[in-house]
Amino acid sequence: MLRAERQVSRRHLAEALGVHYQTVGYLERGEYSPSLHLALSIARYFEVPVEVVFSTEPFPRIGHEPS
């Protein structure tokens, strides 16, 4: 969500983080858990606390109204 809001391409983010662009896709789909170093690097890149980007609880779906 942050990446899309800030109009950063997967490829650009991957280059800034030193990872393959497919890794960014895996992270976004929840198919890969990042190392602590990578999680902190992503948070630093977006200038937000790591909890804004990663959580042990699933994030609610966008556009989903709570019941």
C-alpha cells in the first residue's frame, strides 16, 4: 500500500533495498517473511515505524468495513 501510494515501482524499491524485484512482490502478497534487516530497511526507506509496514496480525483488507 505504501509503495502504491507513493508511486514507487517494485523495481525501484527493490533496487533501493538491494533485493530482486520479485522479492517485493512476494512480500506484498504475504508469500515471504523478510529478515529483520530487510524489514527495517523498508521502514527506513518509507520513513515510517516498522509496525506501519509489518505486523504479526493480518492487516484488514482495503475497502473492507468492520462488522
